[in-house]
Amino acid sequence: MLFLHEVHRVIGAREEAFEAAYRDQWMSILAETDDARLYCFLHHAHGTGRAYQVVTITAVRDGAAYDSLVRRVQTGDLRAWAHEVDQLRHGTVGKILVSLPWSPTADLDLASIPTGGEHQLALFMEDTAWPHDGLLDDYLDAARTHYAPSLAEGRHGGRALLELQGVFQTAFASGRRSEVILWQKVLHPERINNLVSTEIPPEYRAPGTWMHDALRVRDDWESRLLRTTSWSPQF
């Protein structure tokens, strides 16, 4: 399974039209075949970064299905749709991701992804990490053996703020470093205030904690707070 991750800079006055293009066309058109599905559509929450940014993730069955999707967008039945969407945004940046073998998305079934329906809004924290050069494998191993278990333990104890729902890396590294994306649902949005308004307590930065031990393999990452729409398949 491949995941097309795109960050769109939407024209502010065309935000509703952009969302409608994905809800009413992209999602339903992809549902007509077994090659791809829109996995999620999320707004970058205002006040937490650049305005009018939208993140979409499209799940694609395999490389052949991705090639077919690209051809449909460039010269086929999706070309007119792509032209219309380009009039609604300033630009977009995309990358191809793959799930880690231990990611909750590793066994994702395309047929299980909804193509309609409504639900309550949810908040996600998307962490993009750039491991130290030459330490990508060390970072992935630390995330598997340290970070993921710490979230699971906290959830069982009722203390967890986040639930890990996906771990991805770039299929082909671009730029200065390989990227790893941690896809996490915010279980208690009301507790986000404490996260951003207070210092991290010393006990959460001591040796043996993820905040401390992960510095050996990375000290560069970016967090986005993303809000689902009521129709986004993943929520």
C-alpha cells in the first residue's frame, strides 16, 4: 500500500469549493475502482500554523495503481478535475509514503475505507521527524520499542493524550534527510491547552523517557494540529 500525502495551500476565498471538489468528486470517483481511496481530508487548525492549509492522504493499492492514477490525472478522466482544483489553490506539495510493518495501517484494506457518511469532528497531531543522518533505522527501532509502547501504556492507564494510528516513512527520500511521519489521534482535545501553555515537567524529560532518549536519534521534528471534516473517511 502506498499513501499520497499532499499539503495544499488553498485560496482563502475558495476554501469551501476546494473541500467540495474532494468530497463530491475525488472521493466518489476513486470509489469506482479498487485502485485507490481518499483516506483523510484535514484542515490545518487556524492559529497553529500557516492559514488555509489542507492535508489530504490518498491510499493507493500498489505501484501499478499509482501509475494508473497519475495517468488519469495527467491525460485521462481526472484531468478536468485537476484543472479545476488548481484554480482553488496556490500550490501543493506531495510525497509518497509507505507504512512501517508495525504501523496500525500496515494491513489497511482499501475496501474498509468509507466513501461517505458523517461523524463528529476529531483532532489529529501529525509529527514529521527528520532523524539524524545515518540513524534512520535507529530512530524507527526506538519509535517501535519505546514511543509506541509508551502511548499504549498511557492509554490503558487513561493518561494518554494521543493514540498512534499510523507510522509512515517516505518511499523515496527527498531533501536533506529521510522523513518519518507519526499519525496520532488526539484523545483529549481539552488537554491540548496544557501541552502548549506550560513547560514539559522534568519527569517527562528524564533519562528513560521518550523526550530524553529520542534525542540520540533525532532533535528535529514538526507537529501539525489537523482537524477532520465531518465527512473525512478517517476520523
